[in-house]
Amino acid sequence: MTRIASRVSQLNGEGALAVYSRAKQLERAGRSVIHLELGEPDFHPAAPTVDSLRNAVAAGRDRYCATRGLPALREAIAAYLKRTRRLDVAAEQVLVAPGCKMALSLAMMALIEPGDEVLFPDPGFPIYPSFTRGLGATAVPFGLEEKNQLQPDLDQIAAKITPRTSVIIFNSPNNPTGTVFSARALEKIAEVARKHDLWVISDEIYARILFAGEYQSIRGLPGMAERTVIIDGFSKSFAMTGWRLGYAVAPVHVIDAMDLLVLNTFTCTAEFTQMGAIEALRDSTGAVEAMVEEYRKRRELFVAGLNRIPGFRCQAPQGAFYAWVNIEETGLSAEEVQAILLEEGGVAGIAGAAFGPGGKNYLRFSLVSARNLLEDALERMQRVSLHWRAAVSQQ
Ligand SMILES: Cc1ncc(COP(=O)(O)O)c(C=O)c1O
């Protein structure tokens, strides 16, 4: 019997895609749907970035190229991290990959052994536990709970370390909660990592989408450059999701290991997209700042509106572009609220369990639609909240 390798059965999909296909089905049947389910910016890359890619293709930059990425892009990433995160990174500590997910999976393949234990946030990006299990390791969640302002419970993290723990993965700003890990949380996680000789995989894909303060990377803390792998890329900060461009920053021996994995799998990232990425990092039109300003306005409008809907409670996200809404007081499950919003209201959001058991009483909405659409979505939600208003008023 031909069979599929058992590691595949350990993987899970992503909840957003299931909601998206149902929403598309409704649209095909003539219904109007406001899409707040996917984490895909409604912006497009800045014009000079697109021009640069076009020129690169015209100039024949469409051949195989360096496995770990174009030297010029790796240099540009190092300079960008200095400029935006005050990190001292050498170009040889950077590896370019087709998307953050690919950079993440290469890092995980390079660092995780079967039987290892890997700590990850719950709620969090569903690929962390999925790919951990796919590598034959055990995924160990740590909570991001409202009682701790959605910050990690540092005692819980310390208590979950065993001799098998090898990696802590986290994402700040976090998808789906919008939490920016506090300076204290980063210091404590770094302390635990140093004490137990652990790797930290710091997914910084939303680092630029920050609503207050300056981004602090755990890699900048004492003793952390040699045990941290940063994952970042172009999908969110530069609205380049479909270009498939990400990168990892890690000690050179980790980059060497990841490079061998690249050679054994996809050979290299497309050269012309990398040429565009160099231009994106230059950001000559100030596109990132303008985009973040627009997310800020959407956040203000949408979070205030959500908190006016009976049974909904939402803290303003500190970063990323998601609203994480507690729906416990509706008396319904998040899946029921998700279905009512989509089927009757024409608003697509995702029930939080898609991001782990810690998301059970939540819904995630992406702020990736224009403000007039967000206003429309709020009106629709108010309308269908009739379904649970009686339950809320009894409380
Ligand atoms: C936390 C996090 N990491 C990684 C990714 C994947 O990024 P990319 O599209 O560049 O592979 C996403 C996308 O939603 C994300 O939210």
C-alpha cells in the first residue's frame, strides 16, 4: 500500500482559510461579505519597489542565485535592522527565504530534534505547534491571558522547562492578540533561555506595525545574539504577501545549517523579488509609516466600535493589525458568534480556537479593510447582536 509519511498527520491547517472559503461561497451566491478573516494587508508594495522588480526581470535577473540570498539584500537587511531595531547584525548572519514561514520552518528543522520540547504561545500562530509536532517534537503551550494583560505568564514558562526543552518560540507583536511583549517579559524569557541553554525563535514579522514606543528585540539583550533566531520578512511591513520573501537572522553556524537545507529543497529565493526587496527596505516614499498610521486609525475606530457591541470586550492591540475580542458575555460559543456574523451579518472573522485552546472565548478580526468597510462591519455586527442581547442584559 502506498502511504503518506506519518509526520504529515501531525500537521494542522489554518482556520482563517476555512472561513475564507465559506465567505467566498456566500459571495458567489450574491451575498455581501466584509473580509476581516485573513492577515493580508489591503495595501500593495510601494511603486519604487514594483519598478525595481520590473527592472530586474527586464535586466535578466531571473537565474538561479546565491542559496542564502543576494549579498546586497543581506547587507541591506543588516543595515535595516540597525536602523529600525538598533541591532548589530552582520550580513553573514542573514539568510533570505521565500516567506517568513519558510524561514521559520528552516530554523525549526535546523534546531529541533525528535523528542525535544518546544514552548510556544497559546493563543499564537498555529504553525508553531503544528510544525513542532511534524518534526517529532512535543509542543508545550504557555498562556497569553487577559488576567495578565495578554502578556506571557513568566512563572508558567519557567515551570514548563524540562531537560528536554530546546526552543522557546514567540511572536511579538503577537498574532492574534496584538500583544507586544513587555521589557520585563523579554528579560525574563532571556534569563530562562540563558539559564537552561535554550534557543529562542523570535518571530518579528509585525515589528514595524507598532502603535507606541520603539521595538525591542530579545536578540539585543545580553548573551542573546548567540541563541536567538529572528524571523522577519516583507509580507506584513511592506504589504508584499504574494512576493514570498522572508529572512532569518541567526549565528553563522545556524545560517550554514539552514543554507544546506535550502540547497536540498528550493535552491534559492527568486532574484528579481530580492531586487525589489532592497528597494522596499530603502522605503524612499515613507510607505511603512503611512501604512502604520492608517492601521492606527482603523484600530481606534474599530476597537471603540467593538466595545459598544453588547457582549464584546476588546483591548486595543499594541501592535500588528488584529482585534482580539472576548465574546464570553454573549453566552454563545465563539464558533456560534462566528457563524452568526458570517451567515447573517456578512462579516468574516475567525473563532479564536484556531489559534489554540487559549482562544476559546475570542474572535479575531483583521484590520485589513478600509475604514468605511470597518464602519459597515460594526453596523452589521450591532444588527445581528440581537441574537445574544437578551443573554447580555440578564447578566
Ligand atoms: C506570526 C506570523 N508569522 C509568520 C507568518 C507568515 O509570513 P509569510 O507570509 O511571510 O510566510 C504570519 C502570517 O500570517 C504570521 O502571522
